[in-house]
Amino acid sequence: MIYRFSALITKEEEWYVARCPELGVTSQGKDVESARANLREAIELYLETWGPSLASH
């Protein structure tokens, strides 16, 4: 199953912070690409832990 979530990426000092507002998941990286990749991994772990049913809330 494929899910689509928003990714809001902002620069905060030396880091790029990536947030998924639908799930309340946040990650960071030294550049936009790594912040996005780290957010994707954090979302995958979140869904593994809490299940896809929470993604629809």
C-alpha cells in the first residue's frame, strides 16, 4: 500500500528540519535531501509501530 504525506522542510541554523504534520513526525538532516530521507525513514518506523490505521486520522 502506498501512502502520501506532506513534508515541510525548514532551515533552522545549521540543520534542515523535516516535519510530517499529518503524523506529527519530525526528523532532520544536514541538507534537504538527507532531511527528506530521514523523515521518510521516521515515517516508516512510525507506521510499523502504530500501524497504518492511524495515518487516516
